[in-house]
Amino acid sequence: MLNSFIGYAMMIAFGLIMVTVAIFMTRKGKNDLDDFLSARESMSLPVTMSSLVVVWVWSSSLMGAAEGAFKFGVAGFYMYGVSVLLSSVLIGWPIFKRVRKIAPNISTLPEFMKIRLGTRTHLIFAIVGILQSFFWAVLQITAIGLVMNVLFGIPHAAAVVIGSLIVTIYVAIGGLRASIGTDVVQFCMLLILLAIIIPVTLWVAGGPAEIYQGLAHSSVKTATLLYTKESVTGWLLVSVLSFINYAIIDQSVWQRVYASKRGTESKLILGTTLLWLPIPAVAGLIGMIGLAKGFDVNPSEIFPAVVGELLGTWGAYAMAIIMIATILSTTDSCLNALSTLIVRDIYLTYIRKNGPMDPKKEIKVARIVVIVAGLGIALFSLAQFSILYLNYAVGALTLAMTWPFVLSVFIKNLNKNAAFWGLIIGTVSALILAVLPGAGLIQPIVPLWEGYLISHVIAAGIPLLGTLFAPDREFQFQAVFNKGGL
């Protein structure tokens, strides 16, 4: 275990760098609420793409992907990446293009739903979106507690508090502009260090042949197979069905879509996906090395444990930098999304209805929301969860939002009442069949992947049936959204 003093110093130095970047990025802004929350169309494609890559590289992309490979073997090398590829390219890509075209001036996804399906649907989207961003941030900060404890022996609570404080400070300074700027720095750190430690770890572990032999004789008898029933039902199907909603529902992703120049959506999504895919794959490789070498650790900790054990001190330091950059980059995105949803969809929409405030007061309110939300994230993160299954549980929370949104984008005569009840019943179904079992709070009623599938069918089926038997009048997208909608 490394010197804890160095671990503390590393986190503090990292925080100072990020705060400096945030201050620099803020100087380029317009100093109004829209710029603080949205940075609308002010970011170049390479900058936004780099930011979106590290948003997608949340703690589960490294620690969760490695955990899956540690449990299932070779299947873990590709299944995690495939699940996000399907959701981001096949579903997310056409949605981003269409929504950006028909609703160029919105700031949040719930804003779109308020215009399209009304107030009650808007409230549910806003509340669930807030919960999603909050608990995804909790997942990230929980992960940094695990990592710093494994590598440096820093108490989980201390790492959680320091990590939360760093993110809260620089997001409060610069909002989304600061988040994107620091993401670029973290993206460079991530790529450079992964390009060094992955080949070296593979070489120290004895190379592909020795790793394969280790897998063949490991405690997982099917570890060398490309797929098994257990890996498909317990890993691939759960991942696909839980990640379908992530690419198109998460506010962090939408903020970067709207921060980029209009017309660059295809390049942004395709380029980000291609840059992202190798990262969970190499994390899966680390998990397979741990399985082949017979590591006996908490599966959630296999990534830092393997690198720290095989590469020694320098590898552990590199690992710490990678994990700090990865985790905090996603945390700042979640915190920014959380504050945006609270300010735009709760405060300005339902609490303050007397017109716009002074721009300085608006930003002050947004910063107060960031600080309070950051404190709440720190408090919840003091508990320790399975990174992989908490990720599934949070994904299931927003599952039912997917289809009412997708259908409302493409079906002009969608029955609003049916879409609302599909959202309600689908959310309850996901809670019982996927969220609570995924978090380990209750015993599964059906296999987890079936719970996800049933909830998807309910959330999509009710609006489709309602529209088939009682279609609404056609919604005039361009006419309504060009008026500002809200």
C-alpha cells in the first residue's frame, strides 16, 4: 500500500489544476445563466467530443467492466462495450439529430417533454432526471473512496469528502464551461496513462498465452468462452437493457450536444463512440488478468488491485491519476446536470414565476444549488456499494422515461395520456423488477434482464396501444418549438 500522505497530496494537486482550468474557462463565458448551465453552441467539436468521452467513461466503464470480466472471463472483454454501442449509435444518434433540429433552444430534456406532453409528464421527467444525476454522482464518488482506500489506505470517508469538495468548487466557479474544460484535461491524462500501463501490465502478467492458460484453469470454468448462458443473461442482456436509456435520457449527454455547434451531432456521437469503445475493453482485459492470476479481492476493486500488484509503486500512482480523472470528470458532469435540472425545471418553472431575475442573481442561485447538491452527494457517498450493480439500479430508475420520449419525438399524434401512464406504470415496474433487485435490496422476482425487458415493453406498449386506438391531434413541432414553447 502506498503512502497515504502522497495520496492526499495527489488529490489536492489535482483539485488545484482543475480549479485553475475552471477559472480560465469562465473568462471566456458570457456571464449569464444560460452560459453557466448550457454553454450553448460555444464549444468546438474536438473539445465537446473529448468531454463526452470522459462523461461516458464513468467509474463503471473501468471498474464495472473489469468486475464483469473478473466474474465471467473473456465475455467481459467486449460485452460491456457492445451494450453502450447499441444504445448510443442505433438509438441515440437519430434522436439527437432530430431533437436538435426541432427544438434548438431548449436546455433540458424535461423542457422538451413539458412542451410536447404537458406539465405532469414534465414533473416526472424532472424529478427522475434529478434522481438519476444525483445517484450517478453518488456512484462516482463512492468509487473514488474505494480506489483511494485500496491504493493509499486513505479512509473512504476522507476520500469522499475531498473528491466531492474538489468537484463542487470548480463546478460552482464555471458551470458547464468549467466541466467541459476540465474534461479535456482529464481526457488527455486518461489516454496517455492507459496507453502506458495496459501494455506493461499485459507484459508483466506473462503475455496473452499465459493469461489464457490462467483463465482456462481459473475458478470460472467457462472463462475462455466467448459467451455462455450466464454471461449473456447476467451481463450482456442486463447491460443492453439498462443502458438503452443512458445515451438518450441523461442530461449530461444532452448538455454537450447543445454546447456543440449545430449540425455536428453525427460527428460528435460517432466520434465519441469510437474513441470510447477501447476503454472498457482494456478494463475488461485487466479483469481477465485478475481472474487468471487468482486474485482474491472484492470484484469492484479488481482494476486498481491488479495494476497496483503487478506494476508496483509507479503503476499504482498512474492508476490513481487515471481513476481520479475518470471519476471526477463524470461526477462534475452529473453535478452540473443536477443543478441545471433543479434550476431550470424546478426553481424557474415552479418556484419563481415572476419573470427573469438580474443575471448576477440567477448565477448566484445556480451556484448555491451546486454547493448544496455537492454536499448531498458527499453525504450519500459515505456508504459503500457494488459499482456494477448500483450502476444497473440507477439505469433502471430512468428506464421507463426512454420510450415516452422517443415516441413523442417521432409520432406526431402520440396519445399524451397513454404516454403518461406508460411512464408511470413502467417506472413502478422497473422499480420492483430492476431497481431494487439490481441494488441488492430485494430478491429478484424474475431474472434481472427479464425485469428490464418487461419494463421496456410496458413503457413502450402502453403509449403505442393508446395511440393506435385513440390518437391525439398531430403535434406541429416546428410551429410550437419555434415560438419558444415555454
